[in-house]
Amino acid sequence: MKIDIIGAGIGGLTTALALQKKGIAFRLFEQAKSIQAVGAGILLGGNAMQVFEKLGLRQQIEQLGNPVSRMQITRPNLEPITSMELDYFEKKYGVKSVAIHRSTLQGILLEALPKQSVHLDKKLTQVTNYDPLFLQFSDGTLLNSAAVIGADGIHSPVRQMIFHENTIRHTGQICWRGVTDFPMPWSYEKELTEAWGQGDRFGFAQIAPGKIYWFAVSTNAPGASGFNKQKIMSLFNNYHPLVKTLIDFTPESHIHTSMLADLKPISTWVQDRICLLGDAAHATTPNLGQGACQAIEDAYILAECLDLYPVEEAFLQYEKARMEKAQMVVRSSWTMGKVAHLENPWLVKLRNWLMHIIPKAVNRRQSDQLYRLSAV
């Protein structure tokens, strides 16, 4: 019997590819009638790119995305506060970080899978966690299963059906994401820039030649779900002109709005032959750029465990290998989101000064915790 993956997002697709690489049979179920890109751009850090190197996709991702060799945090006028060169990690791990459009990455992953292994328009309505294990879908299909991997997002139906801990934490921050065609100034071509203000911030990176991904986050926008781009621009009036230009150049239909939230860390991801992966297990705010990266790392470690152990033991070993790091990311990202959105002007000045004087070795050590793959 095949291992069943619920959810064909980045985590689910990568899990399918990792299982395929190990020769482990699987079925991938997605409730949507077609796989649609959600969001806009995505940064694949060194940990994610190490996985794609092992899966044989690194070169294709680098060619269709944009390698990023520098990350910096600035003031609203784009004056640097702190920065980090990524060449150290490039040499250490043999891969570059890459900014890419989410739909482009999804296309690469789908292309590498057999079409018959991906089942669309399959909305899961019930999981029966006993022997035999059954999956029921809204179209009436009933299937027995060797094991189930819930890779079905922050509001995971698998988690809600089987696990008891389901607390979604809302940050009170609203995020707009957009992609626009714009000739990026050469000095920003290979870097991710994030400008921090008072209760708001704006980030941008090139994801392909002439194509820019940006995100804007604010805690000062009541009723902002109905904001058009003119209102969004008004929130960032005191930012560098490039910020307003990127928003202005973006068609309204290419701007996506969401409230930032995460999943309060849960005590287990595994119950018998059912386990959780990616956002279903450890949804995080995007402040460390590690949401998809952690799901990709999950996929690699889970496939390694399934190659070494029987299913139930493999799931337990996967949880043991991954939980501490993934939950560290959730906690650290939550904290960074609070620090980035300080509103008191004196605290903002203190924050910027402290960030400026932190030794680069400290930042490098913290980043190395993210980029070092978990070990089985």
C-alpha cells in the first residue's frame, strides 16, 4: 500500500519528490481542482537549497529564480542598520539562497512528479485512525492507507480531526504581498532588503530578471483588508521613494492581503501511522523567511526516516529529529515580529542601535542554526 500525502503545497510536493527519490510509493491528494500559487515570492534559504541539491533540482531553481548573496535590514530611507553576507554559508554548504516566484517553484516540483501520482479535487472529510486506516473524501471516495502525512497547511483538517492542539495565534499585523515588473537598481539585484519603521516594515527582492517581489506589513491599518494600493502607499509615505514606486507599479490584482498568524507550538506531530508536516505541524510567521524552508527540511528528513525504519518508528524518529529546530523557528520568528513592529520611537531607536552593534559573528552563528540541516 502507498503512503498518502494530504496537501499539494510546497511541503507536500517536496515530500512526494523525496519519497519518489527513495523508491517509496505514495499518493498525493489536493482539495483544489487545480494547483494555484498562493502568495507571491519566496526565499529558499541554504537549508532548503541543500534539500533541492539532493533531489537534483538546485540548478533548475537557481536558473529560474534569483540567487541572493546578501540580506540587510535598513531604516525606512534604506540606510543600512545591519547586513549579512551569505558567502560564508555558500562556501560551507555548497548552495546559494534563492528568491523565486512561488508558482515557478510549484511548477518545477510538479514537473518532476508523475502526473498519475497527484490527485486533484480531493477534499478530505474523514480520517479513521485505526487498523485499517481509511481516508474519506467529499466526492464519496473511500480509500485504505498504509500511512497518512498531513501537509495541509496552518488550518490542517488532518490536525483538527486527529490532534487536540489547534491554537492559531494572530499577530495583529496585516501583510500585503505583490510581484511587479520593474528594473531593479543593480545594487539590490542580489540581496533581500527589509526596511523597518515604527509599527511597519517593507521588504523586497528580485525573483527573476526584471521581476520584483515585495511585502509590506503594518500594525497601524484598521480595516486594511479593503485597502487599495493608494491606501497602502499612504501607510509608507515616510519610506524611500523606491518603496512607493514598487507598490505603484504593481497591478491591484497582483497584490494579496493576509493577516499574519502562526500555530502555537504543539506537543506531538505523530499519532500511530498519521503525522503532520510543514505548516500543519509548525506554522510560523514569515519573519525569518523559513516557513517553506522548514517544510522542505521536514520532507527530506521524513523520507530519510521512512527509508530506514518501519512507518510508525519512522514517524517518531522524524518528530525527534525535527521538532526542536522547527519550534525554535516559530518562537524566534514570533519574537522578531514583535521587535520589528515596535511603535515607541525611543524603543525603535534603541532597537536599531542594538542591531547595528551586534557582532557579525553572532548573526552568522544564529543563521547557521537555520541553514544546518537536521540530522536523523
